[in-house]
Amino acid sequence: MVKMKMNKKTWILFNIIALVLLGCGCSQTISEGPPSTTGVITLDSNIEIPSESCIERGLSDKVIMLGSEYCGHCKVAEPILKEIGQEKGLDLEFLDVSKKEDMAVMESYGINIKYTPTLIAGCVVHIGSKSKEEYTQIINKFIEGT
């Protein structure tokens, strides 16, 4: 009887740990970045970057997917976005922020992110994984606005 209780406790503990880990998803902090006085902005919610700032950063005419090789949602989103980009004739930029070179490119735009995947379509920031239909709508709005 004691052995059964020990196994049940272990099983419950295992499930709690699994739920915590699954709940974390891809919401890793990528970079805290320097203070905002340097002009670096941290993208941590679905926002529209003010147009003057967006143009200064060179983002207004770009579609950029910021992901990580450690993010399962990113691995699903990337081929969907590549397919949409090919269909629409767009050159999408894919940056893996777990790689120093790609992190440097992201920082050259004056941005940091907290979550992956993050999609920047012009001046509009979309955080989290989306369906193909949602990504298509985002890309269509970007095309209409450029």
C-alpha cells in the first residue's frame, strides 16, 4: 500500500512538472536589451510600431520572422510563411535569434524580442504562432499597405 502511494505521488509530481514545461512554450526571453534611451525597442506584444520609428529602423518595407531553433512553433510557422512568400512573390527574412549572426541583424534594426515566433510585417508586430489563413491575411495587409 505504501509503495502505491509513493508511485501516485511521483506520477502527480511528474504531471505537474510536465504541465509547467508545456505551458512555457516558446516564451523565452531573447534579450533584455539596453535602456530605451538608446532607441532600442523590445517587442513584447502585438503592436504597430510608430511609422517614423519604423522607417528609421528600415522595417517599413520588410517582412521578418524572428524565431529560434529551439522553438517548436517557429518550426511550424517558417515553412508556412515561406510558402506564402513564394505565392505572393515576397522576399521574407528569417532570423534565428539563437544564432549570434542573426541576433546581430535583429539588433541592427534597433529591436529586441521577448517571444518567438515574432513576425514583423512592415510596422505591425505579430507575436505567436498563427494559422496559414491568419498569416495570409497579415501578408495581404502588408502588400496592400506598401
